[in-house]
Amino acid sequence: MTRSLQNRAVAAGRPGRRFRRAVVLGGAGFVGSHLCEALIAAGTSVLCVDNFLTGSASNVASLADEPAFRLVEHDVTTPLDAGLMVEPVDLVVHLASPASPVDYLRHPLQTLRAGSYATEHALILARDHGARFLLASTSEVYGDAEVHPQPETYVGNVNPIGPRSVYDEAKRYAEALTFAYHRRTTSTWSSPASSTPTAPGCDRLTAGWCRPSSGPRWPASR
């Protein structure tokens, strides 16, 4: 482990479950790259999977020499190669999706597939390994919300065919699918909704959205 990651691990200093091996889908994006760094700092082996549609290998370049880190270029709307899954996995994190309006309007079909096909592949992987599953959702599932902030009881004000529906509906479906799996299995699932993040590596803020040049603290389960 590099000195900077050792320092980060010491600085974090918070108790919590330690995972042995994590698969992070969309790990070369803005949030994903920071999560990969945090997991490595905590002593977790990480398989980072990304097709670089909006992420970049440069975002995780600082981890290239870490023996516990592996970066694989792959479109997660198709299942991972079984050869990558020989070792046990106890954490699957699904972050893969264009997240800014600029990106998901440019890649509408890929955004919908990330919320549908990719989510189910990730859930199956977590189920087969008995792993904890974490889905990164968004407050955009509420659509053009009329209540601020939104409580868990709020069901939203949505337009299923508007321009941004490709992102909103993809995330809504991903949440529905995750909870359908949760109700049918004994595995542990988490689906936190995140607000717009900012952190080192975020080049600019445009209309409240961070478009990264490079990539959480762990969100609470619900």
C-alpha cells in the first residue's frame, strides 16, 4: 500500500465491516475511483470494472501498482467473464451509469441498459457469492420533485417519457429490481440515493452537476 493510501486509512479511522474482495462496477468514474481508493486503503482487494464510456483509466492510475487492485475494461450490461470470479466476493457495488445530463442525454440507450441489464447482472453476481450489494441511486428518481427534501414516503412527480427520463427511469427500475431481489432472497442489499457529489478530481460545476476529470464515504444502508 502506498504512503498516501496508508495515511488515508489512518485518517478515516472509523470502525466498520471489512470486506475481503469487492467488485466495483463503474469504478473508473468520479465516485467509483474514490471508492476504490478507500477500499484499498481499508485492506480490501478490488476488481474495478468500467467500459470508459464516461469514466477513465487515468482516474484510478494511482492504484495501478497496488497488488490488491485490478482494472478490467468491460461493458457491464453483459455478464462478467466467469474467469474473473474464481475468488470469493463479499461486496458488489453498482455505480455504472452516465450521471450528468450532458452524458445521459448523449448516451440514452446505454444509460437505460446500465440501470436494467447491468443492475440484474450485478444482483446475480452478489446473490451467487452471498455478497453485500450496494446500488448507487439518485434523488432524480423523484423526477421534478415538489417536496424538498424528499422523505422516503414521497413517491415523486415523474415524467416517464421526458428527455431526462432515460436516467430517472433507469434508476427507478434499478431500485425496483434491487428490492425485488431483496424480497426473494436472504442477501443484504443497500440502495442509497445520493445527492450531487464533489471531491478532488471534479473539474467544474455546471447547473449543480459535477462533471469529473477523474471520481464515498460509505453511504448508510436503508
